[in-house]
Amino acid sequence: MLSKYVKVGDKIDIETVGHLGNDDSMDEKRQYKSSVFDIISEDQVKVAMPMEHGKLVLLPVDGEYNLCFYTSSGLFQCLARVIDRYKNDSVFVLVMELTTDLSKYQRREYYRLNCVLDMKSRAVKEEEGDVHLEKVEFLDTDITFNNGIMVDISGGGARFISRVKYPVGTEILFVFKLFVSGKLNEYKLKGRVLYSESMPNNKSNYEHRIQFVDILNDERESIIRYIFEEERKIRRRVKG
């Protein structure tokens, strides 16, 4: 079934499953981008070793991962484990063995729009943990908020740069504005940090990826509408 749908060159998402090792800091799920290098058999595939910030990610042998293949027939998913890794000519590859059958993967994809937007953020205080967002105060003069720059946004989350590091798993409050349908809207949202690392070229800044938490449908739809409108503007400029 693998060779029926998956072709050499197809893109793959590789997501960690469970523990990566003895270090508790590695328990958080991570996702890497890669591509199919070769199909060995119906249950073994070679993939290019993923890279992050220009460096190879050495996924451990016997590590188990969730694979999502982007094929011409749609998204397909399976579990697989690394059984070998080596250098093939100038390419570092992983040999992965499928441990479950390939199945159609149905998920709601949120398109990510690259952007440059001012935003403010701060960690959720302990006493605010179970408080609904409407009861949390957002004050423009609140010195506990930190300035940042949002560099991409989707209906499911965002990526931003800040001088303050928020550890993975932290819930944060953040405020930003979008111009939607001719009106400037302010968004006061809560997010959970999925990724946090220092910038490779500037160690005093940190890149964060967040997933929206408890976002209202109207807020999500408004963000998606903004993305569609910006995409149309970009296409018009390209057609020129």
C-alpha cells in the first residue's frame, strides 16, 4: 500500500511519540519536516534526516514517530520507528520501518500566513489559571506585558519573536491587532507554547510557536478572514 500512494520526494511531517530519552525535557512532542528519499519495501522507507535552524536533527535509532505523508492523493498517516541512519553520498538518511498500516489522515489544516505584527504577551499568572479570559484584565499600561513581533499566524496558532523566553507548556496571554474587512480589530487571546528556542543569529531573542487555547469561533473565523484577505492582496500584487 505504501508505494501505491507515497512517492520519492513527497513531503513528510515527523512527530515524536512519547519519550525520546531519559531527559524529561524531551517529553514534549516535537515535529520536523522531511521528505521521502527512497521506498525500500511496503513497510520500510528512507527519509532525509530533518534539519532545524540549519542543523541536522539526529533522531535516535529505535525512536518511534508519527509520520504524515503529503501525497498527490492526500494526507496519509502511520507510526514508524527508526531502524538505521547513515550518510548516503552527500545526504544523511533515516531508515524507518512502518509499525502500523498506512491510513488516510483527516485533519483541518490552517494555512499559515507570514507577517510582521506588533504584539504584547505575558505568562498566565497562577491565580488566573482557571479564570475565563473575559475576566482577565488587559491593560495597555501593564508593565508586566512584553513587546514582541508575530511572524506568522493561522487559525490554529502563531509564531512570534520575543526577548523573553517562555518555556514549552507555558500558557500566555497575548494582544495584537488585525485589519479585517476594513476594520481594525484587537485580539486578546490565550495560547500554549509548543516550541521555544533562542534565535540562531541572535541569542537574546527567542522564537515561540503557540497553539490557541479556548479561542472563540468568531475570533478564529476573523483571523482566517484576515489571512484570506491578505492572501488576495498578495496575489493581486504579484499579477501586478
